[in-house]
Amino acid sequence: MKIHAEALLFDNDGTLVSSLASVNRCWTRWAREYGITAEDFARIELHGRPAVEIAADLLPAGIVPQALARIEQLEVEDVPGGVEALPGTLALLDSLPAERWAVVTSATRRLAEARLDEVGIRPKTMIAADDITRGKPDPEPYLLAARELGVDPARCVVFEDAPAGLQAGRAAGMTTVALATTHQAHELDADLVVKDLSALSVLVTRTGVEISVRD
């Protein structure tokens, strides 16, 4: 299978990098501080959504700004040693021209930059939670990324590990590639499902990028 595109749009956590242990540590501590139970977490969608929306689902509106600042602080402080590049990430990104790809993350810009910098990834274009009004599964983040790159959404490929992000990519009219890094393959609805980025090869052409599954 080959996919042709003009731009590649990557989610960050669970797609380019793994910060799962760090996320679990920080959110567990945050939940204890704010009296949030496991049952509270179980009733809402967590993965792939902006922290501000999660906090708003769990806490009274009046303390959401304070709680949001606290979880960002905890996660940024936990970055050193708490983030690693997922298989295939660095090789794939190194093969791409900077203007052909972007990171589209539900994290704040401060947190996303800290995690990416930890593994040596410095995207020219990034859409973060600070840049949008509606997070994934809304298509806004991916549509904004396409606009920033000057590419027709239909000519973009989205790489995601979370159902919410894949839903956002589909709603934006983009081709979707799911990575089974944080969910089982059968839980992921996408045009293509692979284990991680190491399963893919890319060929840069005069008009864009050709994506293939490795033999």
C-alpha cells in the first residue's frame, strides 16, 4: 500500500514520543491534590484531548485555570528522563523537509516543546492547545495545521495513536494512519493501521511524500 501526500501531520504523545509513565505519574498526583477519584476519570474520555477540556469535565469552572496551570507545571517538571522517542520517529522525521510536516498536539505549547526538545525534535510548524478553541476530536487543530503549511487538507496524512485524534483527522477530510502504540489495533479506525512509525518508509518526491509499509 502506498499513500501520496503533500504534508504529514503528526500527533505527539503516543505517536512521536512516549511519555506515558510521566503522564500517569503527574495526573495521579494532580488527581490526589484535587480530590479526583479513579471513578471520576473513568466516566470521561482522556487520551488525545486537551488538558483544559479534561479539567473542565472534572472540576468546578472556578478552579479550572489554577488546576490547569498545576498539571502543566507537574508535567513540564517531569520531562527530564520521562520522555523517549518511539521506534522509527527520528529516522522518519530526519528524512522529511521541514515544510512538509507539522506536529499537532493536544498539549500546551510549553509542554509539547519541552517533550520534543528532550528527544531532539524541533518542528518548524506546530499546532498546540494554545492555538485552538476546539480540541480533538474536532477537526480544528488539523485544519489549522494544513492552513499553516499551505496545503489542501485532502492532501494531508494524519498520524495518530488515539481514537479522538483519528476522528479529528477524518473530520478534516484527511487520510489517517493509526499507530497501535497506546491502543489495540482493533480499537483504531483508520485508513491504515501499523504498530509504529518504524513500520513505514517515506520517499520525498518533487510534489510531496510517498508513504509505504515496509516489507
